[in-house]
Amino acid sequence: MTGERSAFCQLNNMKEKIHPKYYNDAVVICSCGNKFTTSSTKKELKVEVCSNCHPFFTGERRMMDTAGRVERFKKRYKIEG
């Protein structure tokens, strides 16, 4: 691998031994339980929202409540619902 890496660095005018290791099989784990692979400089990535559970991609319209913020907003502006 080091021979391939140094040849790549020489061809692309990149300095050797300063770039992070790049994983082509990095695993992304969402809080909803969805897992998929991608490429990254980290072997494992943990995310809170992914395309499987994000309302924009699912088409589901909901308000995500964080510590009563939605209720305080509705109370302040006298919104019902």
C-alpha cells in the first residue's frame, strides 16, 4: 500500500505522511437504527438524523420538540394545535 500511496502522492504533487487515512468502507450509524457505508477519514460516524428518518426525505410533517421549545413558542404567540 505504501508504494501505491507514494506513487499517487508523487503524481498529484501531494506531501507524504501528512494526510489522514481514508476509509472507503466507513459505517454511518443513525439514531433511528439505519446503517449505511460511505467514504470518510473516520471508520465510524454517528449521526442523529439521516435520509431514512429526516422529515424532508420521508415527506412526514412534524415538529421536533426539544425540551419544550415548541410548547413555549406556541404559548408565547398564542398558537393552538
